[in-house]
Amino acid sequence: MITLSSDFGAPYPAAMKGVILQRVDTRLVDVSHEFPRQDVRSAAFWLREVLPWFPPAVHLVVVDPGVGTDRRALVVRAGDHALVGPDNGVLLPAARALATAASANGDAAGGDGPVEVFEYAYGTPSSNTFHGRDVFAPAAAAVHGIGVDDLDAADRLTRTDGFEAVTFPDPSVDETGAEGEVLVVDGFGNVVTNVPGEVLADHVGEQTAVNGTEVPVVRAYAECEPGQRLVTVGSHGNVELAVNQGRGDDAFGLGPGQTVQLGW
Amino acid sequence: MITLSSDFGAPYPAAMKGVILQRVDTRLVDVSHEFPRQDVRSAAFWLREVLPWFPPAVHLVVVDPGVGTDRRALVVRAGDHALVGPDNGVLLPAARALATAASANGDAAGGDGPVEVFEYAYGTPSSNTFHGRDVFAPAAAAVHGIGVDDLDAADRLTRTDGFEAVTFPDPSVDETGAEGEVLVVDGFGNVVTNVPGEVLADHVGEQTAVNGTEVPVVRAYAECEPGQRLVTVGSHGNVELAVNQGRGDDAFGLGPGQTVQLGW
Amino acid sequence: MITLSSDFGAPYPAAMKGVILQRVDTRLVDVSHEFPRQDVRSAAFWLREVLPWFPPAVHLVVVDPGVGTDRRALVVRAGDHALVGPDNGVLLPAARALATAASANGDAAGGDGPVEVFEYAYGTPSSNTFHGRDVFAPAAAAVHGIGVDDLDAADRLTRTDGFEAVTFPDPSVDETGAEGEVLVVDGFGNVVTNVPGEVLADHVGEQTAVNGTEVPVVRAYAECEPGQRLVTVGSHGNVELAVNQGRGDDAFGLGPGQTVQLGW
């Protein structure tokens, strides 16, 4: 199985699929081609949330503002999974989540499920603007053909310790509240923060101050009236600011990178 | 085969696919993940129009404004098909259409192709905001594994007679015209009404009054000039208000739920 | 393998998939269903760029402003590929690119890889507004079943020499510059012209005048600062006007059909 993720919209992902299907016959699954354009950080977050739900696969990821420059191509092994994409940090949060999951299940060869990073040597691609088609899709097909267990023996792969990695900031939490930041806004307009959902555990049914405004803490969106603002724990386990049947980003006036203060 | 429908956009459907592919190895087909958000009624209409074109399948449907509340999860058997989703009415129009089609083909065990509704008992899901991933995708995989014919023996399924069902209003038709309402607007801006297309049969080539304005009745969009308003029979068999190579919703100023009066 | 392309958005393509899967069991790959609506020319361009990356397949293409009129349905054979769609020109650029590629690889039976065009005879479809579902999807399934090599023996197919074909204008190029036009704008806002990329070969690192304004010629987007305008060679091999991490169409004020003058 090969999954595909990009910020390409359409029809560019189809060219990647054609390139892969010229080389291997396997299931292809789209994760998303609608990641915010050139936003490595958002893609890294979403991949960390989504890829661990998949069975072992090769994950092709192309959110690549440095396309055509000398940034490297990477293959990252994480448990039974491999991730293929540019060396700009986008692969690492998902890889670490996959490795941790593998380790927790006792599936990781290395015991604690560390990631292993390889540089993928590519020649001169036929374009400088579409390495998804010309570099990464062939690489993903090659990795699928080689097999995740045999990457060490692959001609074009060399282990490397130096690579980019997106990291997400830690929130600060104490008994009076929490301060964190917005990581992403989803398609519903739900505002996903970096504050762990556990901080809400003792406050469900109460009000909390979100950047100074009182909002109810609920378990489910529909515990509020349509159009009402709320705070809840999202499916990623973090505090999420939302509006029942509406857009939290508009109501709270918040977007990625902005500060969120919760107090009780 | 499992089809997937939701109002999720991207990348949430990919998490559902991962969950399914952890459990079963079958073809996955997206119906749409762009249904209007939280709009159970629109999704119910589109599923009724689209699902009957499929061969026997399990249809996973998640348009679910009540996620995380105590609304139930349902499995509906209709001919050789099963539908899996929330008990908010979204499944029923499609299920009934599938059952009728099965009956018409002589495929339905029961003769007249009634639907059979089961409650699906789920434990405590890992989130209250993403039952697509945590409840319905596992349920769809389970139903696929059990097989549509063997649902009665499934542990988590219990027959139920009480369930929600979306219904669509009946239009009024007489020899002077018809009055109905807009059911949905499609991506082209075509305005789909609940008035049966047969009312236009004797009027093709004539003008009809649509909410008081004269518009030609045509067989095909391109029988009018680009930009011109028209009335025709859509692919769902209903009267449709459109603009050749333009948007009917803008030109007619109409959206879901609004009244449409046709007169001749 | 059957690929699907349209301007349908969602959920209409799912009905086509259902119709196909009722008839054949093969891999389905979406090329795009987001082609600009009723824009035969844009779709023809994108298909020419994308389909040659695929292994042998049947390519179903429905961008069809003449749906329901007496425009014909075509099947075009190109090397080991077949294309199925309306006789409005949309198929031909891709078909010719596929035939040329086949010929270059020595794969084309005919030596020089010409396209062969068949009219597909269809009865009275069940709708006049959705031939994708009622005419072309069944045709694509039938062509897949017959096999690309055996189209001559198919009941509903008759060779034809008269058919529509989209063509793209030739640019004018001399030692002082080039004049061409915008073919399409992609989802990133990159402005794709008909001027061959070779004209930039001797000018990388220099400035060029684009409609009178000086802009750097670069190999990769990221050679400029974010937000800066640039000229480069796109993945299609043509001159492309872009903004690093921004939208070239907005910055240059250009869209399909408009004139682009390059000078040095």
C-alpha cells in the first residue's frame, strides 16, 4: 500500500499515481492533496494525526516549498512503515508517532521504535518544479519494491543523522489554566490547539475563559446550541475551540500560530 | 466493496480508510466527502441518487451533527447492500431506493425489498468528535466481514423499528402548473427541485413561468445560449432550474428549501 | 485500469464509478474532477500533460458542455491506451501525446503512433444531462471489456475521420524574446504559457521583461524570496510565470487566453 499526501490540489497527484503504477501494482490511498499550500508545519501535524491509523504502508508526502533546490530527499523508516518526501521536516512527527505506536504494540524491531532516516540519491529530475512526479513518486515506488525491511541494502539509500524535523511547541499548564497556541484549523473551522485535552477533564459542564471570554466546556459539539461557541477535546486529544454547526476560527478570531489562554 | 460518504473534506476520511484497511482488504470508493457540512438532508438526497448505481456494497455514511451525543449507530440492510451511519435519518432514503431497486430486479429476499434496521452497539469511543473514525469505520469493516446476509447473527447488532428517517416533501401538480421546493443545488449551480420531470413532458420547446418569470423548457442545457436560464429534467428525474454554462442558483436566486412555482 | 476525468466536482463521479463497477472489476484512478467547468480547452491541456504518465489504461473523460445534444461519443485509440468521451476536441491532445510516447518507445503497432478515432453508437440515454453516467461510463466499461486491441470488432464502434480536436496556438520566438499566451492557471496560481521553456535556457540568473516588467529567470521557485515574482520552466516544459509561495496569476494579472510577451 502506498498513501499519497500533498498540497497539490488536482490534477498533479494523478501524474504521481501514473508514475507509481508504471512501476508497482499496489493499493493507492489518498490522505489529502488539500494541505495548505507550502505549509510544512500544518501537513506535519495532520500526517502525525492520520498516518498512525493505517496498516503498514509506504507514505509519499510532498509539501515541498524548496522543490528544485538542493534540499535532499528522505526515506524514513518507522516500525513497519516508510515515509518518503523532502528533507524539510514534514515527515518526522508522523514517523515518530508511527514508531511509538509500533513500539507500544511490540512490533518495532528496535524495541523503542526509533525512526531511521535515509537520504535518497536522485539524479537530475526532468523538472525543477514537480519533484513529486520526478523524484518522490519513483522513490516511493522503489521503496515499496525493495520492502521496508530491506532499505539498508538499497543502492540509492544512505543512512543520515542530519535532517530537518518539524516540532510543535509545548504549552504551559498549571492549576489556574493553560497557555498554548493554535496548531491548525480544520475544514469545519475547528481550532486545534497544542494544549492536552486532559486539562479539561475536571471542567466539563463548567465555563472556561478562552482569551478572556467565558465559553462552556462540553463533551460533544451538540451539547451546545447551533452557533454557540464551545471548548472540547478534539479527536487528536487536544483542546479544540469550536462552534456547534459553525466555524470556530471565525467566532474566536484565531488561526495557526496564535496564542490561546485558558483559565478557570 | 465499501463506499465512503461524509461532510469531512480532507484529511479526516483518510483516517477512516486506515481504520478500515487495518481490518479488511476490500475496494474502497469515495462517494463524496464534500457534502454540505452538517446537512443531513442534502446528504440523504445525494445518497439516494448515487448509491443505487453501485453493485452490492457496504456504504459508510458520516454526516453527523450529533456526534458524541447518545444518538445511536445504525446498520440498514437493503437488498444486497448495507448502510452504516448515525441514526439521524441520513441513511433511509438511499436504503429505500436500494431496496426498491433490488425488489424490481427480483433480487430482494423479501419480495418487496423492505429495509431492515439494526442498532449497532458501540462501546466508549476514543473520541467524542470523530465517530467516523472511532465508531462507524470499525462498524463498516465489521459489517463487511460478517456479510450482508448474516447480520442477524452479529453480536453487536439488534433489530430496531424506531429510527429517524429523512423524507422529502411532495410537490403539488395540476394542469396549470406545479409547486414544489428546492431540494439541493449541485456543484454546477443547478437547482434540483422535488417536482417530477414528467410535468415538463408536454412543454418542451415552450416557455414556462418559474416563480413568475418566463423561461424556456429544453431537453439539454446547450439548446439555450450560454448564460441563458432554462428549465429541464435533471439526471435524477426531477425538474431542474439551470443556466447554460452558468449557475442556476445565482440566476434564479434560489437555494434549498425555497419554493418553486411552475405555470403554463 | 480506468482513469476518470471530469468537471463534475462531487458526488456525480461516484455514480460513474458505480456504473463501471457494475460491469467490470478493475482499478479506478481519478485524474481530476475539478477541471474548470465546461472548459474543454483547459481539460484538454491538463490531460495531455497527465495521461502520458500512466501505464496502458482506458481514460474516461467527461467535460461536456454539449451534453444531451447530438454531439457524438468517441473512443480514441492511442498506442496501448483508449480514451472515451464527447466529440468536442477534449480527447485529442492527450491521445496524440500518448500515441507519440508509444511510438517513441517502439510500442505503437502502427510505427508512428497515429491516433485512431471511433464513433461510439449509444441508444437513448436515461438522462439528457448526465451522459457521464448514462453514456460514457458504460462505454468506458465496454471498451475495457473488449480490450484496446480489439476495438475494430466491437459492435458499437465505427471508425471515423471527422472529429473535433482542440489545438493550442503556436508562440512566436526570436532572438529578442517571445510572444505567446496563457494556456491555464494551476491550483497554485502558476501561469502556464505556450512558450517552450528552451527560450529561457540562456537567461537563467538574468532578468527578463514580462509584459514590460523585469522579473528574474530562475530554475526553482525558492531561488526567489517568498512573495517575489519569477519566470521559470514548469513541469510541462513551458515557460511559467509564478510567485514563490504565492499566486502568479494575481501578481501578473494574467489568465487563460491572455498574451504574454517576454523580452531580453
